[in-house]
Amino acid sequence: MKTPHRIAIVVALVAVVATACGGDDGADPTSTVADGGATTTTTAAQSGGGDDTTTTQASTGGGEASDDGSSSATVTIGDTTWTFATTGFPAETCDPNFFGGFFAVLYMADDNGELLLVDGQSSGIGITLPGENWASQGIDDPASVEVTIAETDESWVANPDTNLPGIEAGQSQVDDWSIDGNTASGTATFVEENAAYAAAGGTGDPVQPMTGTFEVTCAG
């Protein structure tokens, strides 16, 4: 059965109540990827819609923990990179040993390091990477990366259980990943949620999956 943390991702990436505001809405969500070292540990990736697995070397990228000990993440989809960090919002979490896997929910911060709100909406990333023993513990969540960007009203999903209309096997999934201590990184194939619904309703073009990379580092 599905675990409660799947619900946590959904709740964490929706609109934040007005009492949580207090940041500057004008920060630009795009930024340059920070330099980061390549990880050496490789993990078998779960492909959507089938039983095949692949093993690949982890990608390099940003996501280094900052000097103040906060957690951070980057995701690049196409030619756009977004960064997320610890903002102090209660729904945030970054656990590199979540039942033997990796689980993180982080938000986009403003220039003061506080939660960035755009018209009352937050931007965030949710990452779930299964552990080797999840199946034996009754956890059947697939690897997934889900990104919500408030400023541009985008919701990017890499999750074979997405159930978005018109999405075929392999079009929304984490392709490979690596966990090395407090850092996880990998590649994924994303679809944009709004585009999927528009295409299914006949008001948009067919969905074009986009390849992306991600990296997250939990505070030590």
C-alpha cells in the first residue's frame, strides 16, 4: 500500500496559507547550477510501466549544502534550472535515510532565505527515491521527482504512477539515480501537468516529455 509520505509531497507543494507569508515575491526562480562533485555510488533505476532496471553512473550538478547547514536542491528541465533550499517552512524535510531510501521536500527561497510566495503560491520540489528494502517493508512507491513553479504556473512530474491523461509508459519517470551519503542525484523524464490536461482536452498540443537532472543535499 502507499505510504503517508506520498500525501506529504502533495500537501507540501500546494498553496501556502496566508499566515505563512512574509517573503519578497519578486525573486527570480531561475539560477545557475552550483558546482558539485560526482557521486560514485550507483543505484538501479526503476523504469515506469515494466520490470526492467538499469544501472548508471550518477550525474553531477548543484545541490551542495550551504555553509549555514541548510539543505538545498537543484533541478534542470530543458534549459531552465531552479534551486530550492531550507526556508524554515514546517512542511520541509530532507531525510537521506528514509526507511533506507531518500525523501525530500524543499521550497524556493527569496533573497532573505525565507519562503518565496507568488500570489500566495509557493514553489517546491518533492523527491522520493526507494530504498533496497522498501518492498519487504510494504512500501511500493516508485522513484519520483515533482516540481511546482508558482511564477510560471508549471508543474513538472517524473513519476510512473502520475495517472496524468495521455501519458505513456516511460514518459514520466526517474531514469536513474544515486545516493551517496547526504546527497542524491540523477536524471529523469518529466511531463508538464497543465500541458497534459490541455492536450487531453483538445486545447493544447501533444505533450512533449523533457529530460532533466536533479540533485539534493541534506544538511549534515
